[in-house]
Amino acid sequence: MIDDSIIKEHGLTQEEYKRITALIKREPNLTELGIFSLMWSEHCSYKSSKIHLKNYPTSGKNVIQGPGENAGIIDIGNGLAVVFKIESHNHPSFIEPYQGAATGVGGILRDIFTMGARPIATLNSLRFGPLSVPKNKTVMEGVVSGIAGYGNSIGVPTVGGETYFDECYSLNPLVNVFCLGIAKKDKIFYSRAEGIGNPVLYVGSKTGRDGIHGATMASAEFGEDLEQKRPNVQVGDPFKEKLLLEACLEVMEKNLALGIQDMGAAGLTCSTTEMAANSGTGIEIDINLIPQREQGMTPYEIMLSESQERMLIVAQKEKVKQAQSVFAKWDLDAVIIGHVTDTQNLKVKSGDKTVVDLPLRAIINQCPVYNREAKPPAPPAPIIDLNDISFPENYEQAFLQIIKSPGLADKQWIFRQYDHMVQTNTTVLPGADASVLRIKNTNKALAVTLDGNSLYTYVNPRSGGIIAVSEACRNLACVGAKPVGVTNCLNFGNPEKSEIMWQFKEAVHGIAQACKAFQIPVTGGNVSFYNETEGIPIYPTAVLGVVGVIDALDKIMTPEFKAPGDTILLLGENKEELGASEYMNHIHSKKGGPPPEIDLRKEKRVQSLCLKAISKNMIKSAHDLSEGGLAQCLAECCLLGKKRIGCRINLEDKIRTDALLFGETQSRILISLEEDQEDAFKSLAGKRKVPYSIIGKTGGENILIKHLGEKIINIPVQKVYSLWKYSLPGFFKIE
Amino acid sequence: MRFGIVVFPGSNCDYDTLHVLKYVFKQEAFFLWHKDHDLKNADCVILPGGFSYGDYLRSGAIARFSPLMQEVKEFSLSGGIVLGICNGFQVLLELGLLPGAMLRNKNLKFLCQNVHLRIETTDTPFTNKGKPGQVLNIPIAHFDGNYYIDGPGLDKIKKNNQILLRYSSAEGHLTKEDNVNGSLDCIAGLVNENRNVLGMMPHPERASETLLGSRDGHIIFDSIIYYIKNDR
């Protein structure tokens, strides 16, 4: 009997339960209730977010697949397509950092190769609480090892990403994993169950009791009982996934599959129902045929298990033997567990007994859609009045303090745990504005970046959304790439609270607005709500993943200064903006708005100038200004790369020195070029109406910055390097 | 020249090695499936990097039982050129074709980074194109690359001049800092007594194209090609 407490345990409301009984015209049994609870969970159904996500631009002439499939697909020419997506694995990573993060990688990889693409890179966006708290270090160490453990073993390079630290992530760290794959345009596979009577193949790991209710868990806040949630986290087996990857790609290459979907969140339930629903067919499986890891599993457990490294394939009858032999070559189980029907139903049998019989429409299409109340928070996020902010007594100290803050310090401690070179495509290593991967046997390269400043989004969700897209595109422009597609991971608190819903709605509108301005389609992504523990939400964190194309391998740009004596130019304008900055956070311990202004027309002009200058071989380095402002950007240009060249800078703007050094005004790029290119560049910038200033020269052993003739920073590059380089490892030292 | 690249379940540098040999060095290169018993007339057999069988046990400990290893062993005993890169090196140790063993890196973390390697001897099929003391820039990517061998073993490989590559500074000095994984005597690569089998932790296939930052891997592959063409 289904009673109120069982309904509640399954994360369903009374209204939702009533809707279910009305739809199926009877009471569901427990297994059926479990199926609804998964498919109607926020994680699988997008019931609170759908209504807003509609605002995204999703089409374009190069879009092969927009949102709604396992991943988005964009045509990049040469008969090739890029397949990419970002997913969150926040909740599991907090409960069990290593396995939570590892299976996050495993899941997103499957989303990519299930479409016929070979994964060529992953990136990740990580958010932790401050490293001064031991528990946060444990979580971070576990997450990084987990990502490394899975990615390194399977042989997909982890080529970059971002790491932020803030108190709001102490009880709710974020692990967002992005994966990019390449497929032949004419060899793309979809989640389909076609051809009545065709066999349904179960491939990969056996089903166990792990991860039962993972999707439901990810759709609720954590309370004090979170330690008890550990059994909900799955355990990853990258070796098995490697076999699955190679075998599936071989099966697809040989055209032995009609449709394929991985068993990710909601496992067998999600893959069977979605494949059949996508084709307007039905599906029937026998639970007793499912390979099982342990004895005595109930249909409920089998249907809800989230055991990893499993795929569901529909094949033509006459080809199924051939497909099975490919899997046998790779030592994988490939068992026929059922067939495609014309019933538009999901039927699960246990031998002769029917244990589930549900209309697919009810499961997939008739989940309620909510237009939840959205109201700005009261009081609103704080605003900082610059008149109340005193100047630092010592700019050098402030500069060094910012440089060595974990969010802005060197991330090699993380990156070197990842195999970022396997597959031999990584041309720009992690740490630059964007990671660059050449495409073998072509003259093209792909650039990828993840971006999202959650403090901006907290103080102004709409600006935060716009800036996240703009900065990601600016990162691409700095390496010489034009953006072609966007995916996004939206991490927010409890959507049932009106202020959270408001943040969400505003951020989505901001992202939509910016994507429209840049004319780049959003091809999918993931929404992660309920990032709250004990009622405290994270900052709204919208992570944008943008993929770009570089048309010639000799037009790849990098951020570091290349030689002494080059001219340093700053594109864009310097404004007196310090709201939501790292400077305010670290030097004045203040977190408040307003965020930097953003004008998308100006932004586009700056980016297109940068791209043009790169394509004309005018410039030798380009680096975007973001967190930490001009000072941080200059330092990175000196520190990245092997030569570590200093700089001499004269700033003439008549604004506050701290704003000039550390303000995070948008739409700025720092470039360096040879003196004899100056005139050509100036005329190009003039034509394109981009303001710029020549601010100094590269060279010397020091980072020297003057403002209105006064020397404010003069520190040896080597000293800055040591602080920047050894900050993060210092937290994790093995004595 | 024919290069056979062994594919174990879990190999993940197989395609990289194939790419470099085929498209950069313009050689005949092909995969050898671990379950087969056929080296397809290869002049050189390469055991590539990766995580054979997931390396859940000691790295390389299961791969040594793959059927094809019987042929690889015979091939090496008859003087055939065998190169084990990273996981391939670990497999060669497990197979007993090279002496010693691998421990976890000294910092207990996976390490992926560019390192400097000093060529210790050029009297091998793998380094004849280099100069003694020459420093190469080639990346590593491993968890278990901390080479270990007992005292008498070390004496022996030293006496026989079997140490081919050592982790060093850019100037060729041996320092604790540059010996990133903690290998005994900074050993990064060594040959067997007959000098026809090389195991090395660094990845020469990742350092063979300018676009990827270093071409120093050419020394290794060019040497093998030269040796097979001329000396044999």
C-alpha cells in the first residue's frame, strides 16, 4: 500500500501523486511509484526550470542537435561535428568526494560517446569552501583525485577548468564536469528505440544496489542526515567504461546499433522510457534477464539502481549477434533483455508476472511543469559605497595578497594530477584563457573554456549571466577562437523559495540575452537545484561552457609575454568599479555589488578586434582581464610560460588607484606586440572604434607599475612567481 | 619499417603512438591485439601507455598474462626491439624483461608534466641519435613511476651501463627537485642486458610535434628507425 509517508520519501507531493493516479487510472505499485519519483524528479524532469530555459536561443545553421538529447552537436566543417555537454555532480561529491567526482566524469563521458563521438577532452568547474577549514581541503583533495582517477585511466585528457573558493560552498561544494567529443557528421547516434520487435541489449557492468534514488537525492536539500546518504553514491569503474567506450564506438562504426543511450541518472528507468518515448514506440523488458551483481534484488531496486558503466542499445534483429560479438571481444556482457513494442507503454516483467505497466506519455510528457513564484530577495544583496572604502596602505602587499589567494594563485597543483596531454591534441595547456586542442588531420583547432563568477551572479543575477557568457567568449577570443556553441550548468538553491527562483530566472535571462547578442546557440546543459545544506543556499552559480573554433593552427594565441621590449596595450576602458571584486573580498572583507557594468556591443567590438589582430599576425600575446583586474592580468602575463618576463607600466587614468589596479571592469584585453606593429594596430583599433591605451613595455626582472608618475608596485617577477606558484601546494603539503 | 603497437584492454596511448609513427615518422604502424598470438612481422614492438586492465592491482601485473606476451617475450629474447612506454614499462617489469619495480610517486599523486631527461648512454638502439649528457624535454603522466631496485640489482644495471635516461634539471644536473617521482638514482628509463628492450616512463610520442611543445621524442624514434635500417 502506498501511504503518505512513502509518497514523501519518494520526493513527490500529494498533488503529484494524485496526478499520477489520474493519469494511470489506478494506484501505482511501489516499483511504478519509484519510476515516477525518478522521472518526475527535478533532476530528470526540469519541472521548475523548463519554463525559463525556453528563452535560450537554440538554433543556428550549424546546430545538428540542440537541447533534449544526451549532448548538443555543432557542425564544424571537414565532415566533423563537436558533441559537448556539462553536468553537475554536486550532491554525490559532497557525500563521498572521490567517487562522487569520479562518477561525474564517467557520466558525462557516456553522454558524449553514446552519440557516436570519441571524447577528446574534459574540463571542470569546482567550487569549495575556504581551504583554511580542514574539511574543505579533504573534499577538494578527494574531488581532484576522483576526477584524475577516472579521467586518467580512461585516457581522456582533463585540459582545464576553474576553481573558486567561498564560504557558501563549505557545506555544498560544486563539481561541474564538461566533456567535448568529436564525431563524424554522418555517424551520429541518438536515443531511439525503433523497429517493432527489435531486441533491446543491456551492455556493461552488472546492476547492483548502488545509487538507488540518486536523482531523487539530487533533488532535495541536505539536512543533518547527510552522512546516511552514502549508499546513494555510486562507485566508478573507469576500466569498465574504457571497454564500453571502445566497444560502443566499434559497434557504431560498424552500424550495428539503431539507437543507444547510457544509463546515467535514473538508470534503466530513464534509458528504457526515453528511448521508446523518443521513437513513439513502447518497450518491454524482463527483469530476470538483467545481469545482476547480487542476489535477491527486487524489481524496484533493479529499475532504480544507478550502477555505473551501463548502456542500453536497440539493434536490428539480424545484426544483434554481430554486435554481441564486438562486446564479447571487449569482455563485456551484452544481453538481450527485451524488445521494442508498439504499445507506447513501458512493460517490465519478472518471468511471467508483469511488475510495471505504465504509459510512457504519463512518465515523460505529463510531468507537471511549474511556474514557481519568483521574487527579489528582501533585503537585496548589499551594495558597496566606494566613498566608505579606504585605500590600502601598501599596494604591494595588497597585490601579493590577491595573487596568492587560492582562487587566483597558480592551479598547477590541480592540473598536474590530471593527464592533460593524452590523445596528443592539447596545444595550449591548462592555465591559459582557454584550452586549445588541435583536430588531427585538419588545420583546425578547438578552444574550450568554462566560466562563471558566482559573486557577480549573487549581487546581480542578470548581469552575472551576461558577464559569464561574455567572459567565456572573451577567453576564446584571446586564444584566437570564434565561439560556436554553448552549454551551461546552472547550480542554484531550493527553487521552491521565491528568491532562489528569482535568481534563476534573472540569470537565465541574462545568459539568453548574451547568447543572442553573440549569436551562439545553447545546445543543452544541466540544472542543479537544491544546493542548500541546513537551509543555507550557495551563491547562484551559472557555469558557462563555450566551444570555439580556430581556423588555422598557426593562429593560436597564448597569454604570456613573449619577449622583452614589446609594447603592452590595454584594449577597453578603465572604470572606477570595485563591486563584487576579489579586491573587496580579500582586502576589505566585503562582498557586495554592484557588479561591473557590461555593454554587449562594446564587448563584441573588443573581441572582434582581438580576433582580427591575431589573424593578421599583429600581436604576440593576449590575455583577458577578469578577477583581480589589471594587476592580476599583468602578473599572469609575466608568470605564465617559461621565460617569466617582467614589465614596466605607466597608468594615466584619473581614477582611484585601487580601482585601476584591481577593478574588474569588463570588455578589456591586455595584448603585447612588437613596436613596428603599433601603427597598424592603432589604425585597426580606430576603424573598429575600440578604445585602447598603450600602457608600457615588457622586459626587466620586475613588475613595475606607476600611476600618474608615482611608483606603486615594484616587485621582482621571481618573488611574485614563488608566492603565486606555491600558494595552493602549501595547503596540501606532505611533511 | 614495421611498428606493432600492442593494445591491451585499458591501453590509452595506443592511438597517440600510432599517429606519431604513421603521420610524423611515416612508418608502417599497426595495432596488435593482446588476445592474438601474432606480431604481424613487426620490426619493433611497442607496449604503449595507459591503464591495462584498469591497473587496479599492481600496474601491469595482469597485462603480463595476456596471450600475446608469450610472443613478445620470444621476440625480445631473439633480439627484437621492444619499447615499453609508461604502462608499457610497468608491463615489461612485470614480465621480467627488465629488472626492478615501480612504487607510487613520492608525493602520492598522479603527475602529468614536462620533465627534463639526461641521456646517459647512446650505445643503444634507442638513443644512438642523441649525445651523451644531452637533455631532453619530454612529458610524464603516471602514478607509479617511482623506480626501485635492490642494491645488487642497481650495481648490476650500473655496471652494464643499462640506465638510459635520468630525470635532471634543464642543465643536466641531478637534483632531488627534478627527480619528481622519487625514482631511485633518478632512473627514468633503462634497457635490458642485451640492450634491445627499453622501458621508459616519459612519453616520447607526446613530444614529437612542434605544435605540442617539444620534438625531443624524435631522438628515441629516429634512433630506433636508424638502428633497424642500418645496424641490425
